[in-house]
Amino acid sequence: MAMKVEVLSDTSVQFPGYCVYCCEPASKQREVEVEASYETERRGKRVKIRTYKTKLKIPYCEKHFKELEKLENMLYAKPIGIGMIYGFIAAIVSLIIGFVGGDFARDVWWRKYLLNPILIMVSGLVVGALAGMLFGAFILHPILAIFLKTARHTPLLFIGGSLGFKAEFKRKGLIIRFRFTNPSYAVKFAEANRGAFFG
Ligand SMILES: [Zn+2]
């Protein structure tokens, strides 16, 4: 079961040099960014928003660093790449239909507004990449998590974290809450950070 450790957000967070996932000596590092925004005051229509951001260097052993890379490649890099290819093909097909379609196609909205071929191709790539990313994050990842433990132990995209751990700001940015799948690492982590407490 995952173990929670909370650290005050204004202290510099220390990660002991062991793999965050298996606690063996670490030889690799992965940078993870955690961000949160909070509304601090609201007077009339003016809303003040404060953003908290921190970069964490997460230690991994060789094996789990490779597994994390493999997972990310499978869940994101490949679907995004494939999405871009399909998006580009769709853009080319739209262009061909647009050019040979005559009167019928001339009335179609995209022919009217997106006639610029470069814009159509760029849109195809962007929409394709976005579709690939969403597919990886919300379809592929949950399915893979059923069968693969490392996928289950890796937070979804858009959530700060990577294999074996998750981090998020809590209490209006006052603390960072860490969740470790390996309790032994959670204990080492709590020892290394003064003022850390188990959540
Ligand atoms: Zn490891």
C-alpha cells in the first residue's frame, strides 16, 4: 500500500540516493515538475492567483529507469507519433478532397476558412498529437494498468509524479504531499527531510 509523507513546500526537498521504486542504490535521475495554482483573494472582479511550482529530481536504479522509459514510450511517445501520422494523412486527404471537390467542397466550412494548405497540415499534426496523448493517458494507460504493475504504479499524465511516486501541493500550497508505493523508501525519505510527517 502506498505511504504518504508530507513536507512543507518552502523547504528544499531531499531524495535519498536509492531507487524510489525498489530501494536499491540509484544511478539515474528523472526530473519531475509539480505545479498547482490557488486563488488567494477575490475582491470584486479581481482574482489573484498564486502558482506553486517545484522541480524534483527522482532517483532510480538502472532497471526501473529503463522500465519507466519503456512505459512512457509505449503510453505517450508512440501514440503521439501515430496520432501525428494519422492527423497528417487526414490533412492531406482533406486537401485533396478540397481541391478536386469542386462546388460541393467549396461550401464545406474548412475549405472556406482553412484554405491555406500549410495551416491545414499543421492543424492535422497538432490535433493528431493531442488525440494520441489523450488516447495514451485516458484509454491505454488505464487498460495497461490492469495487467502491468509498473503501469499501475505510475500516475496518469498531468499528475506530478513518475514510477512509484506521486507529488501534489496541498493546503493552498503550504505543503507537498508525496505518495510512495514503496514504504521503505517513504521512511528513508521522511528521515532525510526535516519536518516531514506521515500523512
Ligand atoms: Zn529500482
